[in-house]
Amino acid sequence: KLASREFHPANTVVDVDGVKIGDGNVVVMAGPCAVESREQLLEAAKIVKAGGAQFLRGGAYKPRTSPYSFQGLEEKGLEYLAEAREITGLKIVTEVTEVEAVNTVAEYADLLQIGARNMQNFRLLREVGRCNKPVMLKRGLCATIDEWLNAAEYIMNEGNSNVILCERGIRTYETYTRNTLDMSAVAAVKHLSHLPIIVDPSHGTGKWRMVKPMSFAAVAAGADGLIIEVHPNPAKALSDGPQSLTPENYAEVMKGVYKISDLM
Ligand code: PEP
Ligand code: MN
């Protein structure tokens, strides 16, 4: 299999327009869950940049649990992301939720995100596999590691080998946390695959207080990076406020992350 360590023993380093993921340095992607407005996004981008992250995240197409929740700004949101890149130099990672939007999202984004809900949307996987942009593939809500690696296989089999895996927690019987962050998946994937793996402690826990310890744990476990939700004012966020860091907390998490990565 294309994603397996047996097939390709050396670690794959994914180069996203000059930023390397999987080369031993920790790469951080941070930003709001959703692009809500130009002002919100540009404010978030400044905060993200100041903390030292290399990528700005922000959903323009949002896969929401309820159809009555904010669904995203779509192409307008992509325009704001491109403007934020222009101003800050940050790379852009954003989710694509449907086959029809792949080309549009690829025009604006540096890295395409496939969300947990679409991990087994095989047509979408094939479509991003045919596009010349790197892909960040989140683990499905209830996916085994084997199913997740097979999803990566769908993308790679179309000719796109620039795949980054993202552990974002899985559903278990535990209800205190939004998901159960499977930190052991980092070690498992490192053994089974040559692909880089990053961790999302925000969706992985659903609680901002747990983002710092889980970020530190992920780096210590050997993750190649982190994707973290940060909002200029989490209390006013249109989505995922309870798991979003304030600017102050984000700055503190970043300092610790780089200290731990220096030790590794
Ligand atoms: C997100 O990154 O905002 C998101 C929707 O994540 P997930 O697909 O992991 O739920
Ligand atoms: Mn979110």
C-alpha cells in the first residue's frame, strides 16, 4: 500500500509552498473554527502570526451538526483567507466539503482539509487526489486507524502523495470530553506509515482548558504538528467557542510547544 511504511520506509516530508511538515520540526496551524467576517479573520490572523504559527486555519465551508447553525461564508470566506495570507505570509488551510467545491477551494488554499465527517467520502477523496494541492486528512468520527490509512490510500492512488494525517479524537463512551483524543494513534501511525501526522487538541477534547496539556502531549508523542482553534473573542464565536483559545492562552500554549519540541 502506498501509505505504508513497508512500501516507503523513509518519512515523507510534505512541502506546503515552502513550509515542510514531517521534517522533525513542529508545524502549528491555528485560527478560528469558522471564517465569520473580514474583521474577525484579519484580527485572528494577526494573533496567530504573532504566536509563531506557520498556518492560518478557518472554515469557509462548515460541516455543521445542525442545518440551523452557521454554515460558513463559502467563497467570500476564501477571499478573506487569501487576504489574510497576503497580509501575514501565513499559509492557508481550509476545509473542502464537496466535490463541486474542490477546484474553488484549491484556488485559494495552500492545504486542503478533509474533515472527519468526510473521511470516507470516497468521491471527494478521489477528487482531492487528482488536484495538485497537499491534503490534510482528518480521522473519521468512528474510524479505525486501518480505515483512516485506507482513506489516505484513495487520495494517493490518484497520484497525490502529499497527504498529512490529523488525529482529532474519536467517539467513545466518554461524554465529559467532546471526543476522546487518541494520542496512541500518533505512535501507531508513525510505525505503520511514512506520512506526517498532526494532532487537533481542540476538536479532540472540545474544551479550551485541555488544549494546552494535549498540545504538549502530542509534541512529546512525536506529532509533526498541531492544529488549534483560536478566536479573538471565543465567547462570541459562531462555532466551537468552548474549545477555542483566547489570544492570551494561545500565546502561552505556543511558548510551551516550542520548549517541548526543543527537547525532542
Ligand atoms: C474543523 O476543523 O473545524 C472541523 C470541522 O473538524 P473535524 O472535521 O475534525 O470535526
Ligand atoms: Mn471547529
